[in-house]
Amino acid sequence: MAKPLDPYAALRYKEFNIFLLVRFAMVFAWSMQFIVIEWQVYSLTKDPLSLGIIGLMEIIPAVSIALFAGHIVDQNEKRNLLVKCILGFSVISLGLFLVTLPSVEATYSEKSILYTVYALVFLGGLVRAFIGPTIFSLIALIVPKKIYPNAATWSSSTWQVAAVVGPAFAGFSIGWIGVHWSLCVIFGFSLLALVFLSQIKRKPILNPKLGEPVLQSLKDGLRFVFSTKAILGALTLDMIAVLFGGAVALLPIFAQDILKVGSEGFGILRAAPAVGASLIMIASTRFPLHKNAGKKLLIAVFAFGVCIIIFGLSKYFWLSVIALFASGAVDGVSMIIRQTILQLKTPDNMRGRVASVNSIFVGSSNELGAFESGVTAKLMGTVTAVVFGGCMTLLTVGGMAILSPSFRKLDLSKDVEEQSDMD
């Protein structure tokens, strides 16, 4: 018989609460930085393709070294590795702060500043390749295995809350104190994350194959992912949906040229999806999504595509906000199910490599989707590009539902009960 669900199980561990503070500070800083960069770059160029290039500059290093990064994560102590990742991000945020100094902008051309921003974003992609697998692996070392699903939900919820506050604050901050000092705030939050992280103890390395050759390690990781249908199906579905359904990269155009709502409206638009996702994730701590997970994931991604189409066609600010809010809510369902699948199906010694493959499939598809959106907006026009992306998302879900009946029938209830009974 299944034990009663404790919605606060993970929060009863002190280090997990500290971990959530670290994650909030980092996601707040990273999401705020991305918004400020988008605003600054589009203000300099007025070219939608430049927004796509931001995504491309991050995805190239992130994808290129993702598998190698996963190998490094599995071979090293996770807490100290996360310290190094945050230090790397701090250096990048400091660089962006310095490049937007009034004296620098007065001395160098807009093109030089633009290229410097792109270079720093590229370096951020290198850091990102390591930070995702490190965080995913660290969670499993902080809480017992029986509460992985609950910990994954709280971790994802914290991510979403920070993704709400970060973009919203960025939009207002640009109007209040400007791009330059907004970047200073970002640097401050990265330092705050380091302070929090110092309160977490070093963790043991659970990989029994320390010193394993890199190529063999990478082959084992890829073989595991591609042989585990639940993981492969979830990652593939999300990758294609995010790739074609990502209208977020074009929000500066909607805010400035279509809806004409300024930087404050831009912040609200950018935060709306995360607000929806946050509410769903908090609710899911009491109403889990384990049962009929495959079917729920397909429905969620289909609804996401519909929301993107509505947003693309909308001429009203309030309707655009509602559409983005709803897209975030259903995307939250998708994220919870995907993270639960990964936590339950991945052995401890492969968490870094599996998380790296996840970053290639899903995480990097956000940036590739930004590039795709920029290119299609340049070729088709902004509205047509967003509607096209939503339609492609609907086609993807239909294809997955027809071609993979086993994924459609996926249910995680037994996996969750087995982990609880093992305690």
C-alpha cells in the first residue's frame, strides 16, 4: 500500500533548502541577464536576426561540449564543481557590466560592443554546459531516493519562480536604472549564490568507474539514454516542441513594435509563462502527475502549441499575457513529468551524462529555437513565424501519439511506489 503523500518531504532537509536558495539566485541572475542582453542587442540593431544570434552564440558551445561536461560531472565532486560554474558566470556578468560602461560605449563602436556581448554569451554557453548536469546530480546527493520526485518538483518550482521574478524585474530595472546598473544587480546575485553554496558540504563521488576513458564513458551514457524509451520519448517531444514553439526570443519585437508596451510590458510578457508554470508546479506537490504520465505530457505539449498560436495572432496586450501565462502552465506540466522520468530512471553513476544529453535535447533547444525564431521572423515576418512554430508543435505531438503508443501509455505510478517502499 502506498504511503500518504508528503508535499513538503524534500523541504525537511536543511541542505535542500539551501540548495533552493542557490538555485533561485542563479536562475534569477541568469534569466535577468538574458532579458537585459536581448533588450540591449535589439535596441542597438533593430534586427530580429540579432536576437536569434544570441541563442546561436550560446548553443554552439553548450552542445559542442555537453557530453564531455557530463563525463566531467560524473567523475568529480559536485559541490565544488558548482562553485566553479558560478564563479565562471560571475566573471561573465562582470564583463557585461564593464562593456556597458558609458565611457566604453562612448569610446567603441556599436558593432564592437555587439560583438563583445556575443563573445561573452558564447562563454556563458560553456558554463551552462556544466551547470545543468552538476545541479541535476547534486540534488540526488542531498535528499534520499524515495523523495526524488518531490525534490524535482520543488527544484523546478524554484526555477520557475526565479524565472518569473528575474524577467519581470529586468523589464522594470531597465526602465528604472538602465541596462548598465541592471547588469550590476545580476553580478551581485551571482556572488550571493556563492555565499549560499558555501553552506552545503562536499558530497561523495558515487561513480564506481572513476578514471574511465572519456570515449567509453560517453558511449555508455548515450547507449543508456537511447535504450530507455521513457527518457528518449520525453526528451524528443520536448526538444521539437521547444524548438518550433519558442516565441519568447521574439518578445522584444512584440513589446516594442507590435503591442507597443515598452520595457515594463516586455518584463510582464517575459514573466507570464513562468508565472503559469510556477502555479502548476506548486499545485503538483499536492496533486502529482505520475499516473498516465505519457498521455498527460502529450496533451500538455499540444496545449502549449495552441497557446503559442493564439499569442502570435493576438493584437491585444491582455490576450497576449493570458496566452503566455497558459503556455507556461502547460509547459510546467511537461517539465515536471520530464524531470520525474529522469530522476526515477537514471542511475546515480550516470546522472551527469544523462543530464548532459537532456541539455542537448531540451535545454539547448531553447537557444536553437531562438535562432530558428529569428531566422523565420526575418524570412516570414514576426507573426507568421510564431504561428508557424505553434503549428509545427501540434504536428509533432500528433506524430508522437501515433508513432509511439508505448510512450502514450507511459505510467510512473509503480516507479514512485517502489521508491517509497524501498525506504
